[in-house]
Amino acid sequence: QVSSLHRAVAAVTTPMDSALPEREVSSASQGLDVADDAANAAALEDGGSQAPKPKRAFLRRSAGRGAAGVQRRSDRLPIGAGDLLAFLRGSGVDSKGRRLEDILTWDFDKMEKVHDYIQWLFPIDEPSRHHHGAPLLTPELRESAVADSDVVASVRRNFERFLDFLGLELCMDAGERGPTPCVVKKAPHYDERVPCCWYTRFSGNHNWLRISRVLRCLRLLGLDDEAAAFLACLEDLHAEGVP
């Protein structure tokens, strides 16, 4: 059985295209599915007898609460999506009238129980299946966001707060982990956060869905070093037995 970590990891390995066409499959699985198809075709052309390579499993956008099924992107902007950049700059509100600064002051219990804020802190290019008021990071909005240093800095700050929620922290790398200028590691309160954030319950753990969203958002907005550091930390946790 593919672990929650491996499924989350797959979400960040998909190439970040500037303009993604409509598909009936999630973009989290598209890139490597195509690569597997190409590899199988090449093997056949070379006359190889090796069995076709099985397609890899990926975290679909609704995993953690059930099977995603076929998803189709919509050209219709969700309610409130036009205020996304203003919200991230701190000058606007989300679809429920909440300001970013207020959300960042929530305690961990509220961050766990409320489910319609994470889409605003970490917007991506796929519509939410559960919250119509969630913004969609269209190619146009993405281009504007990447060019706005305040928006990028805001998402990075959101990332640090999310790591705190998970019991992790973002630090500058001293060089022992290679070229990545930052590192994500366990925070002093990590053990306190394990029961809430890292245990996979019978019905699934929605925090893995949040993690895949965060990874994808970081990549979409050019925060590749932070995404790589987070991914390395997740791999370390998996090696320790985190499901």
C-alpha cells in the first residue's frame, strides 16, 4: 500500500507549467503518468520483453477523505477568488470576511478544526471540491503573484505558520544538506503535535491533503527551496516510521 507520504511527495514532483490545459485527471498525477507511458512505448520499440512499468500512485486532490474520481477544471472563478492577491497582501478579506492577520493568530486547535482557510493561505491551480468559496490560482493570478514580492513573502510566512502547526520549523541551512539554503526540521513541540497532525485515522488524515496543497503552492509561486526543504523533512519523517 502506498503511504500517505509517498502520495504527498508525488504532488510536488509534477512539472509546474505556466499555463495548464483542461484535463479530466488531476495535474498531480499527469506528469509522471505520461512519463510512464513514454517509457513503456520506448521499451516496446526496442523489442524489449520486460513487463510494462506500472503507473505510480498519486495523491489526488481529494485524497485523505475519499477517492477523488474524475475531476474537471472549471473556467468559472469561485466566489471571492478575485480578492486573492489583496488577501495575501493583507489589504483584503477572504470569502468569509476574514483577514490574513487574523487567521495567522489562530491557535492550533482552530487551525485543525476549520477547513476553509488553507485554500486561501496556499492557493493552487486546481479547484477545491469541498469549498466553493476557495480561490483558484489561474495562470493570470499566478503570474501576478510571482511578480509581487509582498505576495510571495506572505505565502512564505504562511508556510512557516503551517510548519509550526505541524510541529516543524524552517531554519537557514548551515550547509550540511547541500545547496538548499534552508531546512525544515522538527521543532521543540513536535512530539506534542504528533497525535493531532501525524496519525492516520480510520477515516484518513486531512493534513496530508493540506501538505500536498502546500507543496504545490510553494512550487507554483517559485518557492522551490522551501518546497525542497519540506520534502526532505517529510522523507526523514517517513524513514522514522511516520505513515
